[in-house]
Amino acid sequence: MYRLLESLSLLSGNLPFEVVVVEDGSLNRCELVCERFRKSLTINYHFKQNTGPGDSRNYGMRVATGNYFVILDSDCVVPPAYLEVVDAALKEDFVHCYGGPDTAHKRFSNLQKAINYTMTSFWTTGGVRGGSEQLDKFQPRSFNMGLSKDAFNKTGGFGRIHPGEDPDLVLRMWHLGYRTKLISGAFVYHERRISWRLFYKQVHKFGMVRVILNKWHTTSGRVAYAFPSVFIAGLLASLLFLPLGYYMPIFFYGIYFLVIAIDASAKNNIVVGAYSIFAALVQFTGYGLGFLVSFYQIMIRNKQEQEVFPDLFFKKK
């Protein structure tokens, strides 16, 4: 939180804004951190019971005084020109919701850089998190997202599912006729406090949630969402066929991982390149298995999502 507030205090352009900090039932409160920036920022601090990220963001937008909200995660850092870039982009082509990409700062650890690479690279995600402007429709993510008060009021904001609350909101906005867009210059440095175990857990949930979103929004499904499951199944089959003398499938997998290593190394360093191969395997395995488990429970067994995956939903208090 400190680094985020510090970066907000250094924003250029003299554009007026307030900072609303919502503490979602945390035992390690940041109120004293906020106090350190009272002189340089207009800060409104609010503490509430733990009801999840989506409900907390809704709370923040309800108490905010502005008409356009910028939603940031506490582990993000914004560059000095962030608001100027957003302001110029919205003046040129106003939308009620925008999203920006995330990237790794040079001071991040090699693990953080590798995970950031696999979550944003064209080679591992197709650029769906802002790594590519060749997208028919961009789904902003709530670690770096702008939302108008009008769109918030019309949609009711984020739902109780987590993760997945941001694409759910975007899909509901599209249904109401709102446009979204990527502002590629409005990037943030996303310092994920993460380990391999936590990364697997996160992407596993992403896979489970995607099936739920496809069920809720029947026109949102894409064949590409099943790619990680197919990828891992193909990799396992390739390994099983090796003793039989079939080398070509594993050869193509090797080329793919080599491309990832070279690209990640060129953008970072050779250690990050090596880590990125493992990060891609973790991402595809976690997401792919989560997708398959969720598809089986919800689409095959016809179970209710809140019944089989209660940990994906926050209850209102």
C-alpha cells in the first residue's frame, strides 16, 4: 500500500483526484500508512468487514465523490503520467470503462517477473490482459480499471464471485451497450506477492471461474478458453508416446517452450527466461485442471456453482 500511495503522490499533470482506501477486514490495517500521505493526497480511509474484493470496490465507489473511478490493487504502482494518459485517451474517445496492462518493474524479483511475463505475454495468454491491442473487445481487469459512475449505477457494480468479478462486470456492461477499451499507455507495475504455490492456486481458480462465467453469459464462451486443458493433455500424451518412438509431438512442445524462454530472456534476463518455462507449465496445468473440474461438475453433472465451489463466492454480511 505504501508504494501505491507514494506513486499516487508523485503523479504529474495536476489533475484533481481523491484516493479512497477500503480496508476489507484486514488484521494488518494500513490506516497509519494512509496518515503519512495526508499532506500530499486527499485520502478517505474506510474499514469494513471482510466481504470480498468486489463488494469492497463497490463500497469505495459508493462513498467516492467523483463521477469516474479508477480501481487499483494495493500491490500496484502507477507511473507519474498515468492520469494524464487516461485523461487524454478518454477525451479523444470516451468510454464508460477502460483497462490498462500490467508490467514488471526492474526492481521486481525474477520470480515476480516470470509470473508477470506468463500472465501477460502473447505467447501464453494471447494478450488478453492488455498485452495485445489486436483484440476485438478488451475485458479490463480490476487491478487497473476505470469505471464511470453511470456504468456503476446501471450495473450495480461487481458481483460476489472471486476471482472473476471483473469479467463478469464487463460482460454485463456489454449486454447493456457500454463500450470498453484498452489504454495501453495506462500501465501499472503489478508487484504480485506470490509464490509458485500461490500462483498455481490462483490460476486454478481462474480455470474454475471461466466455466461459471460461460454458463452465466452464454455468448461469452470461446474455444480458446479450453486451450490450457488441451495443451496439458497433449503434453502428457506426447510424453507417453516417447517410448514408442514418436518424437515429433514433444519436439513441437520443445520449440514452443524455447520461444517462451528466448522472448522472456530478451525482455528480462536469462534466469527469468528459465523461470518462465516453469511458470507457463504451472499456469497451463492449474488453469487447465481447474477448467476441467469445473466443466465436469457444472456442465456434465449439472451442479450449482455455489454448491460445489463455495470458496469462490463471498457472502454478504
